[in-house]
Amino acid sequence: MNRINKKLQEDKKLLSIYFTAGFPQLYDTVSIIKELEKNGVDMIEIGLPFSDPLADGPTIQASSTTALKNGMTTAILFEQLKDIRKTVSIPLIIMGYFNPMMQYGIEAFCKKCAEIGIDGLIIPDLPVKEYTENYKAIFEKYGLINVFLITPQTSDERIRFIDEISSGFIYMVSSANVTGSQNSFGIIQNEYFKRIASMNLKASQIIGFGISNAETFNQATKYAKGAIIGSAFIAHLNENGTSEINKFVSSILE
């Protein structure tokens, strides 16, 4: 069984952390992953930096720019992660845009992911229809889960279709905005969370965008299996480097 699905079966609310590979420094990737696992994070999304990250807010965009300036590439990331499964057991997901993956070669990219122990991919700009028609068989060949995104604007019909083809969890975007931290969720977002919860989907939902502290984590996980924190953790890395990751995680799980 894929590590993502094993983790989803656990009787707990899941904390997933996103960070940009190659940030703050080029070779921080592995040490950040190890520290996050050591301090109780359930899943990690490793961001593959891209020059035109349309869905990302200013904090993650800036981290991508820094990572690219540091020299991060797809090939370097794979080299950094080649021995990661000797020390890390939690699910690892690469989140990135389709263009760098196409440049690498989709099948070559998936094959390499499988070799180093990546469990899934999140590709915000890969349309569901294109995935199912052209790439689903390749992902399945290499045991990779493709995680689909939904937003408050996604129709019930489309959500049910995504649920039908999902083999892991559904990434539930909390708002139609780009990524970024906020201190609490409003009525509209809570109504959206309730609406999706009431649909009784077969795939678990994990909420991302706007989770930044214990309050927003607890609000999100009241209705979903887990929550994803990205911008707030990137901001922590920007201020503290790779030290005090333990304090960041414990502030969320307090």
C-alpha cells in the first residue's frame, strides 16, 4: 500500500508541511525533511521551484526565486533525495508545475520518483481531463498518487468526478486566492468546509491555503482529515533558517 494511504488510515488529524526545495540554502532539503519527521509532521510536500508559480502567493514565490538562484533543478533535487528512504518513513509528495516535469520527461520523472521513494505528486496546472487521458497509466505504473485540487468554486459534479478518480486524498483549497497565511477562517470558508464534509466523499480531504497556526489548523481539521501549512513555514525558514523547526511544529500541534 502507498504510504499516503497508510497514513490516511491512522486515527488522527494529519499535519502536512510544504517547503520549497533548495530554500533557504541549496542543500537544506534533506535536513528539513528529517527535522519535520522527527518533530511529528505526518506528510511532507516538497516544492519543485518554478519561475512562474501561478498559484503561489508572494512568500512561496520569493522562496522559489531564491531556490532557483541557489541553483536548484529537478536533477539536483532527485540527487539530494536518492537516499532519503534510508532515514525517512513518512509520505513524501512533490508539488510542482507541469512544465519542469515535461522538460524532464513525464515517464522519466515518474520513474525517478518511484526509485527514490516519492509517494505522490501535486500538479496544480495539470487539468484532470488531460491527466486521465494521457498520464494516468504512467502514474499508476510507478505507484504514484496524483493529488487533485478543489476550490470553493468547484461544482459538486466535478468534485464527485475527482473523488471517483482519486486514489489518495483530495487537496481542498480553502479559498480561490493564491497561497498565503491567515490567522482565522471566516463564515464563507467554514460553510465551504461543511459543504464538502456533507458530501461524504470516499477520498479523504486535506485543507491547504491559509493554514498558519494552531487555530487555523484546528478549524480546518474539524471538517477534514488534515491540513497543509506552506507559507507560514516558509516564513519561519526565512527568519530562522533550519533551526527551531521543532518550535514551529509544536506551536501548531499544541
